[in-house]
Amino acid sequence: MRSSEASKIYFDRAADELDLSDNMRLLLLTAKREVQVQIAVETDHGEIATLIGYRVQHNNARGPMKGGLRYHPHVDLDEVRALAALMTWKTAVVNIPYGGAKGGISLDPSKLSTRELERVTRRFVDAIHDLFGPDVDIPAPDMGTSAEVMAWIMNQYGKYHGFSPACVTGKPVEYHGIPGRNEATGRGVGSLTIKLLTRLERSVPRATIAVQGFGNVGSHTAQFLHDAQCRIVAVSDAFGGVHKETGLDIPELLRYSSEHGGRIDGFSGGDPITNAELLSLKVDVLVPAALGGVLGKGNAASVNAAVIVEGANAPIEPEADAVFLERGIIVLPDILANAGGVTVSWFEWVQNRQHYQWDIHRVREELDRILGEAFEQVWHLSTSRKVTLRTAAYMLGIGRVGRATVLGGIE
């Protein structure tokens, strides 16, 4: 199933509950602008490489559009279109004054040198610099990109528009970034996992957790939940994973990963495990925090977790979502679960505009407050309307965007 089709299924379920008209559905689903550009760069070997870049600006009814920029071989317009819509609902769910956007370049960053990645990034900015900016559309890191890439974007944008640190978020702290941005998404996933377990009246200390994906999101999620005395029994990355029923030593695993190029295979503190095996472990909480579509019709029946918290964007396909509902598996959806990143990006943007910076303690305090309030609103809507947490989150987000659209008027 195409990414945009899956996104529409979830949208329609919420729209049915909200009794939206067909005209309003079409308006809210249709992207404001979709851009595809050619990026021609010279490689380190003197050859010409031609890449395709995308930026989809979905909706700006509630404020400037906001969304990540990903570098991955599977990036295409349909995926970016679906993720841009998700950002619109996500920013509305946590009630920050943004719309939704997303971008990407179809490439494998592991096959390019740092200088080649920088040239690609700057050429992409050259192509779209007049279409984004602090009051229009603010990019941020995503899969395959980093704080360093965001610094290149800010620098290249400044060559056209002057000093403008708020044109992009997720920058290095030393280059107008904000402390706590790297941990924000994972911290949010961890914090909301605890809130959900508490609401379900399940014990938090010693709760068993499996985390699929040990990049930025998965590693910070594992660290946060480990600090909360949960038992992280398994983690994995693209190369394999490690499992220990009594609980992994997450600080030691993080040190090992740092010393081995981000990989965790070969870690001696547990037994090897595949990604497929991890997804079927009997645990309290499964956190898919890597790629989208990892849980589908083919493996949904093998999942043995009581709760799934979507750390990645769209890790569960609609067919699997239906299976989990039937089996009574609770799913905390991505548009709430991983909203910590965009929330702290908002903090960074605000402070760039004010030329003022918070310390890490205030960042964490405000992040936990905003996510906590959003969770309680989604939980209340879910229980009062007797719908899933996913449908409730979509209802909350779509309702806010719809009201802003009507209030702003259409001319």
C-alpha cells in the first residue's frame, strides 16, 4: 500500500467521526504545494551525479509549515506527500502554531563523502530557497540528515536572504541550535510510554521493552526508559540486534555503539537477535523506531506486545493496525508519540526569533508539559468517544486544522 493511501485511511476514520463534508476533506487532504527539483552535483571523483529532491508543503492554516528533510534511497514524492500530511496533524495534536511539510532527497548518505553531502545540500537549497523560510516553511533533521546538514542549510539560505537562523531547526547548539533537540523525539517517546502504561494501570518499573531501531530516536528512547527503571530486553538496528531477558545495560550498549560506528551487532552483553525476532517478542511495550511499514499484514499476527508505541513515522500499516485492534493491542500513534522533535524545534525557532536561548532543564520541562497535555486530551477523546488512540489523535489534529481553516476564511 502506498504511503499516501495509508495516511488517507486514518484520516477518513477520524473525518467520519467528525462528520466532515466531502469538500472539507478534499481541502484538508490536498497539499498546498509540491515541488520536485533536479540536483546536479560534482562527485569527489569528478563525475556528475543527478539526484531528485522533493519538498511538499501540505497546510499552513495554523502557521508556517514545518517538517523534516530526509536522505534515503527510498524517498519518493508519495512518501514525502504522506509524511507532510502527518506533520500537519502532528503539530495540531500538540497544539503548536505550525502547519505541515516534509522533504527529502533520494540518495544513500552512507555512499557519499561529507563534502559530497554538503554539495548536495547546498544545491538543494539553491533550488528551493525562495520557497522556505522562517515565516513560510522550516525544515528540520530527519532520517539520514543531522545537525550538521541543518547548519549547511542555514548557511546557504543566508547567502540569499541574510542572517536568518530561524529558517531551519535542529542545528548544532554552537550554531544557533537548542540544547535537548537531539534527545527530544526519543525523550518524548519514552515519556509518553510511561504516561500510557500509567493510564493502563500497568507497572512502570521493570516493564519489559523492545526497541526496534537504535538510531537517534531508538537510542534516546531506550536510555529514557532505562533511567525510568524499565527493563529494555531487546534493541536492534539495520544490521541486527541484541536480546537479554533480564535487561540490557543500556549505558554500556550506547558506549559500544559509539565505538563501533553506531552499530550494535557484536555487543557481548546479550544474545544476537534479528529484527523479525525482536518484533515478535513477548513484551509489555514494543517501540518500532526505525523505518515505516515494518508491521504489516504478514507479521501482525506474530506480535506479542501488549502495547505498541510508534517511535518511527508510519511503522504500522492499516491492515496490521486492524489486527492489533482486534487482538486488543493498544497503539500510541506516531502523530502524538514522536511529536517531541517538532515540539523542541518550535522552541528553537521561537528562540532564534528572539535571539535568546533556554537551558536544557527548561527545554525538558516545557517538552514534558506540552506532550503530557496532548496525551491527556487524546486519552480523554479516545475514552469519551470510544475510539482508538490513533483515531482520537487524528480527530484532535484534524479538528484544529479544520477550525483554523474556516476561521481564516478562503479567498
